[in-house]
Amino acid sequence: MTIKDARTPASSQGEQSQGEQSQEAGKSSGWHKAYVEGSRPDLRVPVRQVHLTNGQSVTLYDTSGPYTDPLIDTDVRRGLAPLRENWIIARGDTEEYAGRPVRPEDDGIKHTAPRGGLRNLDAVFPGRPRQPRRSRDGKAVTQLAYARRGEVTPEMEYVAIRENVSPEVVREEIAAGRAVLPANVNHPEIEPMIIGKRFLVKVNANIGNSAVTSSIEEEVEKMTWATRWGADTVMDLSTGRNIHTTREWVLRNSPVPIGTVPLYQALEKVDGRAEELTWEIYKDTVIEQAEQGVDYMTVHAGVRLPYVPLTANRKTGIVSRGGSIMAAWCLAHHKESFLYENFEELCEILAAYDVTYSLGDGLRPGSIADANDEAQFAELRTLGELNTIAKRFNVQTMIEGPGHVPMHKIKENIDLQQEICDEAPFYTLGPLTTDVAPAYDHITSGIGAAMIAWWGTAMLCYVTPKEHLGLPNRDDVKTGVITYKIAAHAADLAKGHPGAQDWDDALSDARFEFRWEDQFNLALDPDTAREFHDETLPAEPAKTAHFCSMCGPKFCSMKISQDIRREHGGSRAEIEEGMALKSKEFAASGNRVYLPIAD
Amino acid sequence: MTIKDARTPASSQGEQSQGEQSQEAGKSSGWHKAYVEGSRPDLRVPVRQVHLTNGQSVTLYDTSGPYTDPLIDTDVRRGLAPLRENWIIARGDTEEYAGRPVRPEDDGIKHTAPRGGLRNLDAVFPGRPRQPRRSRDGKAVTQLAYARRGEVTPEMEYVAIRENVSPEVVREEIAAGRAVLPANVNHPEIEPMIIGKRFLVKVNANIGNSAVTSSIEEEVEKMTWATRWGADTVMDLSTGRNIHTTREWVLRNSPVPIGTVPLYQALEKVDGRAEELTWEIYKDTVIEQAEQGVDYMTVHAGVRLPYVPLTANRKTGIVSRGGSIMAAWCLAHHKESFLYENFEELCEILAAYDVTYSLGDGLRPGSIADANDEAQFAELRTLGELNTIAKRFNVQTMIEGPGHVPMHKIKENIDLQQEICDEAPFYTLGPLTTDVAPAYDHITSGIGAAMIAWWGTAMLCYVTPKEHLGLPNRDDVKTGVITYKIAAHAADLAKGHPGAQDWDDALSDARFEFRWEDQFNLALDPDTAREFHDETLPAEPAKTAHFCSMCGPKFCSMKISQDIRREHGGSRAEIEEGMALKSKEFAASGNRVYLPIAD
């Protein structure tokens, strides 16, 4: 595929391009947004085209949504255009309905408070009114159901173009349960993406206010900021006030699938008293969120009563919020988890909206000492059991993984998960490879993330520098996303993902040829790369200089390397020939000075 | 071993302590410097004792030198006390001599410039005058020679205490060539350390001015700053003016071994014209640096003429400065490398001072595309050959490794190096696992560093965020060191290094028990951990709060976990018993809700 770029038709036909057709969008410092059209005019897949100074261009995967397209007038108060709406309607298997009325307690307003009394009405999302949609007459409306029936949906074709594979490969992987395409029928704004080990490794960024700090505006900004830097999905983990309203703003403005943990909101509805949770309150919350358009939900149904004692001798007990809430509930009632007991009914609800399961690892280890213990693997076996049930209901399912794990125990995690869960996508948090570096846990976990993704994890949940310490701000979100994009891309390379190395090659070519601007523009974070270079050599001529301040002109190995090539031949082929000839002469004259030593 | 701490004799007898005896030094926000005495009063090994609020203490390895001991009055103009001087003299196998006179060109003053005309005389190190020392009457004065003769030197005993192993293990590993103890007889100021795969993974930090920027003061400050954060050795890679003088300041003030690349200074002496380099100029530079006290030297003797053509088709050619200089020399003269041809004479020189070889990988890959190629492995085989020769001369030797290597090609590097080089310590730069993240190459390389260290690399050369872009400043040095300490410690854990996990366990205990101050003080970087916590919850009571702003009080899993334990039993043993009983009741009543699905 080649993108025909309307803006610079001659110069952008680079060796890296892909895609059948494109439409110009506009330029943003060194790259511009383009689109690859699929089999129908309303199927346009965004790509990031980086324009090089040598006339070539490089096409990169783009998660930033319409915000980076200057031809699209975005407004967070209106929300994004519902790209998938016609596809969903055309299938004719869903219907609109009145939906569940929004109640004050959805936003954490206490039952006893005067109705609306504490509510910030200004915060209500002002976009067009909409009714929720769900499956009609028990129709199977999940991408898994379509894939199993042999149907390639527009969503599947969309991700096939994004991943540069055939739509049939996408369908097969979804049908086999090895990949998920999270796309709630009530979230038509998303640009479809896929999570599975045969595809590019994905990165999730967590946002969300807490009872202590952060506002709706901040969370929406963090979402667009995270996707700007490459987040493939975003989880809204809000736990404070305005949970419902914050989520509405995030969903209506998000170009990527949104995940949540419904248990958090359910707990707010019972004023934080875990023992007061009921299946009814939880179910109502799931429906509330499914109607809003949440694409995947973490469900800690694997935290079963008999497993709780297995955590008693742990160094750090239960470190998953959801896991600890469910454990507290189980012990308070001395009953099996209501999530586990009502799992089939939950499957029916999720199936009606095509919400994807993210089966939570509520008993994941929270320290090196607790890695790969009995509690963790007991839960994993239950997740395997639940995965099988979910598939019976045509619910797409991924499995969450740890946590804190030393390097030598990482592989066992992915191997066991793949075996127990029939190769369902693994979605891991890190893992952190040591406990001793609070404030640097993006790095302790980036190491583990790269390794486990190489071995098969399909999506990585990012960790920010604030992990264990506080709520991430905008800068932390960026640092977390960039670190995890590094881990994901390193894994794509190690897996030999087709075309993954083209990006590295383009950047290394630019580096060797001292095309500084190209090196910056191809970088995961062009702004910081440019800033670091300019810190010591700010002048414009330094952008074309054949050295940088790191080694200076005399010690620039790349400059010397180039000089060698220039002096000993023209093209690479010529110099190779010339040098090989000289080398042969030298070898013929006996080029060994030291003979191998026997002792 | 237990450290008897004079300051707080009752409270500091923690389960983590080690060491026979100690002497109080002074406290620095949560930890204080203590010493473990060996078999003689002048053998005192520094440790960092972290004092926990629960009355215990944790003993950590300490590289920060006398600067963190408030009882020692340090002055960079005087230099550090020569701790090893008596040990060296007592051996009676070295002698002082007049030494080579310092010449203006040693500091990069041009031959044609008026003598001293450009020299900044203020910069000359003002400390006590000293004469260099070298072996007497061809005596073998290296730690390798002593180890082979069965002698345990004070240096070996010192590192045995540091590593918590027996002196005999240290001697055996050095004798076998599997470890090096870099300790030039002219650098008596160092606190001895060891580099080998059976010991803790070490981290090197590079400093050094370039022709473009940076001053002597900055370099000395970077050295003390790097060791403050945990650098085990420092390489002075200066290439600009004042190379000799900068190195003198660095050496006289460094508590850790100092490495250099003599070729850089030699090239400055011929005004940057590689083809004008000669064996004589190089040899003179090596002697100059050996007399100053450089502990290990990178020598690119493996870049042989016949290998240069092997780099012709590379994406990024030769990226080692030393490698490119030697390649240029070989091609210009169409001759075999003078380093390779004079290697035996070089061994004799290094042996006379106990300078350790770091055999440079001048043909290391500079991009993912070039990893593990013919040029790289051809050089590695020559390094194996040179390693054998060096050992014949009793010269301690380590081998340098790449570079840019994707994850799936990393293991081959260490396996091949260990095989070819008779298990000599591997000393790798990263490796970087992708090329696409300039400004984040501490992270791209931290991933590879952790992995290769797990598999056997003995020392990691750090990479800072400025790699490929510019000269690191103080902040970059700190970020690089912390990132690499994480990689090294993660590897120590994965290798199952005895006692390595004690540190993680202590921190995780503090985390689970909401001992925030202990968590900060045990962190690799206490300052940043505290700062990040305080950003959202600055008040002092938050330091004892049972939550942080990340999740808030209601969603703190650790708090819920603790509540569970409190409500369902007292001690961990009690709760386990109580919960296990309940669990059995539950199991007896049939605790499976869903039976395994056959389909």
C-alpha cells in the first residue's frame, strides 16, 4: 500500500509508506496526519506521516485522534464525531432504549444529601442528547460473535489497515479468542484498535481523579494528552466525586477505547463500606457504565473466598484495590464473591453492549517477595475458568497480570496465563522488577514490561513515576506513556513484528547522516529530543552540524565513519569492494600478529 | 556479622545488619555512614545504615566515599586520604620514581602555541606533591598475580566484606580471571571494589568535558555526584582542553576506580588527526595516565584492519569513538592496528602499575540493524585472543560489550563473550533495545542492561538521557546512575544474589505498614520519592497516613488488607489459621459455582 499524499505528491513517496489512499490533513512540526482509506469512504484510518529532509516519509501508527487533524474542528463540549455510528446501525442488531436514569449517587452524592445540593451542574456534559443502545432480541452483537460467524466488520477492516495485516487475520485472531477489539456499541467515537499477541503491543494509560485531588477538566486533558503520546487505551479509574460525569466527558471525547473498574463506583454508592456492596448495586453500575459506552471493564471475579487466606502470610497482602474490596466483602459475609456467583448474568449484560472483559488479578503480588505465589496462581486458574464461560456468551475477554515480579519469574507468568486461559490476551501492569525505587517505578516496571511483552503480553498497563506515592499529573502521564511505548516497541522488535524495525532504521539512517531535524521528528518524543540537543548547541547551524556536544567534532565516530567511507570509496558498494580488496592484500601478506595461545 | 552502632546501640540491631564491628560516623537524613572493620584497624569498609522508625536498621552498600562522613573533613583542593598507601608500601614490590614530566600538550596545548600561554595555571591540582610508583625489578604487582599466588590482599579482604562473601571466594574469582579488582598502585585513595559475575552487578558513570563545553569543576562535581547516587566506577572521557589536569583533580578526589580511554588524549596530542597517531605517542599517554593513577583503561586493540570492511554495509558504521579513530588510522596507513601489534608491550606497562584492561568493543553496533553482525563478533574473537595474552602478563582484564541490541539478540552477546573470553568480566553499554527514543536512552538501555546483567554481565556502563544528543549535566548523571542502579539491582534479584532481596523486603514492609519516612529513606532516591509524595499531600500528618493521594483513604488496598487482618485475627499466624478454618468450612459446603466447561 502507498499513501498518495495530496500535500507533497512527489516527495513523500518514501520507502516506509503504506496504505492504499490518503487524504491530507495538515502538518504539525515535521509530521502530518494522513488517512488510509479502506473499502468504503467512511473507513479512513489515521496515520502519522513524518516528512524527512531527504524527501522520503515514514508512516507511523497514530493514536492521537482528530485533535491532531487541523482540518477537524474539535470541541470538548460537543465531543468527537461518532465515526462508527453508521456501522453499528447498519448491522441492525441493536436498538436504542430509554436507558437507566442518571441518579445523584452516580456522581457520589450522598443519599442523605439534598438532591442536587452538592452537584456541580456546570460539569454535566453539554453535548447532544443521546439514548443508549443494546442488542435487539438477544442478538449476539460482539465482535467475537461476528468473527465466529465469519463476518469481517468495518472495525476489523479498520484495525487490519492499522496493523498492516489482512482483515482475515484479524477475524481469525478474534474468533479464536487470541485478540480482542474493545468497542462498546455506545462508544461510536473510537478509532478501532486490537489487542492480541500477533499484533503490535499496546499501551494503556490510567487516569482518574481520587477523593483527594484532581478535577474533570484535568482528567479530560490527561486523556487527550496520553493519546497524543501514544496511549492505545485509557482507563478512567476515578474514585472521588463526579465519577459518572467525569466518565461522560472522557468517553465523548476519547478516540481510544475506555476501560473502567465498575467496583470503584459501586463502592462509592455505598459510601465506601465494602460489606454493604450487593450484586444489585454492582449490576446497576455496570449497566450505567455500559450505557455510557465503556469499552472494557475490569472485573475481579477471581478473588474467591477460599483464596483470601492464601494472602495472610504475604509481605504486602492484597494490593489490588478491587481485590482488597472483594476480599473484604467475602470475609465480612463469609460468602463466595458475588461477582463469581453471578458471572453468567454479568456475561449476558456485557454481551448486550459488546463490553470486553478485563478479568482483574485482584491477588497480584505487590512486592518481589510475593511474586508467583499460591494466591496469585490460584486466582489465575479461576480466571481461566471464567474466560471459558465468557467465551460461551460471546464476550471478548482479556486477562490481567502482575504486578511486582523479579526478572527470573516473569516468563512463568505469561506461559501459565497463555496455557490456562487458552491464549486470551494478557494485559499486565509492568511488572516491576524491584521494590527499591519509588519515584522511578516507570523504569523498574518498564524493564519487566518489555520482557513480558516480548514473551507474549498483548497490552501493557503503564506505570508512572508517581506509582506508590501520589496521583500522576500531566508530566507523569507523558513520562509513563513514553516509557511504555519504548517497552512495547522494544517487544515488537524482539518478536520480529513485520515492519517494526523500519522505524528504528529510519531514525538510525537520519542519525548517521546527521539529519538532526529528521532524528527529532522520528523520535518518540520530538520535543524533548530537540530540547536536549539545543541545551548545549542551541544555534540553528548545529542542526546540520556533523557532530553534537556529546563528543564534539573531532571525536564524532559517525563523522569519522563517514569520512572513511568518503575517502575510500563513493557508495557503500564501492567502499566495501575497495576495502575488501585491501583487506585481501593484507590477509595475503599474513595479518596475524599473535597466534592463538595454547595454554 | 552485626554492626555494633555506637550512636544508637539498642535500636539499630536490625535483622538486616551485617558486619563484625562498626564505628559511628554521622547521620544524614534517615541514614548514617558506618564502617565494618576487617582484620586490621586500617581496613574499614563503609556501609550505609538506614534507620527505620520501627527501631530496626538496614545496611546497604555504599559508594559515596568520605564525602558522606561528617567526621571527615574533605577538601577537593587537598584530595582524599590515601587509604591504601600503607598496604601498597608494605608489599615492598613497588618503588617511587621521578616519572614522566608533565608537558603542555598533555592538556591539549598546541605544540605551536607559546609554552604555557594558553594554560589555566589556576586549574593545576594544588594537593601534596607526589612521585609515581611502579613495580620494582619486574615484580608482578597486580591483584591477579597476588591471587594466583594464593595471597589474599587487604584489597581482597575489603571487597569480601563489602560483598558479604569470604575473602577466599574473592581471591579465587580474581585468580580465575572471572573478576577484576581495579586498583592502580598510584590511586591509593580508592575504596576497593570488585567486578565479576559472582558479585553484585556494578555500574559505571561516564563524565568528561568535550571540546564544546564543561569545566574541571563541573567534572569533579559530576564524579562526586555520581558516586553519591551509587556509581561504582567513573570513566573520565574528557576530550577537550585540560585533559591531564581534569584527570588529576578527578583521581585525587575519587573514592572509586577511575577508567579512561587513553586514545582520546593521544588524539588531542596530534591535533585530532588520526593518521598522525603513533605507538610512541600512545604509549607515552598510557604511561602518563598510569602514573596519575588511572585504574582501568579502555584499549581498542580489537579493531583490526581486516575487520574495517566488514562495517561498510552497516546502517551506522562505526559508532565507538576509539573504534572509528583506529579504523581511520588502519585505513590511512593500510597497516594493522598499532595497538594490536604492540599489545604485549602494552601489557608490560599496565602490569607495572596494576592498571586493568577494559578491552574496548570498537566495532559495537550503533543501531538495531547492526546488532550481532560479522564485524562485531570478529572483533569479539580477537578480544578473546587478547584476553589470553593479557592474562599471561598478569594483567587484570574485562571485556566491553554493546551497544544497540534488540532484546532477542542480547543473550547471544553474553553467552559468546563468556565462551570466547574464558568468563572474563563483561562490561556492557546498555544495550539499547530500540533506536526510536532519543532523550530516553537511559530507559531504552536500562531494559537491555537489566537483562544482560541477569545473564552474566558484571558491570554496566550507564547511559544518560542526553545520549546521542549532548553532554550530560548533573541531573542527567543522576538520572543515568539511578536508572542503572535499578537495572543492576533487578539483576542481582534475578540472579538470586544472597541478601539482595533484603532491601526490597525492608522497603515493602515499610510500604505495607505505612511507614512513609522509612519508605523514602530506603528508596534509591529518597529526595525524589519524598518530593513526589509531598506534591499532592504535603502536610506532615500525611507522612503517617494510611493512604496516599494515589488512591485516597477509601481505596487504599493496603489499608483494606490491614483492616482485614485486624478484623479477622491478630498476628499473621492467627489470621491465617482463622481464615484457613473458614475456608475449609466453605470448601466442605461445596465452593465451586461453575464447573469446568468441556467445550
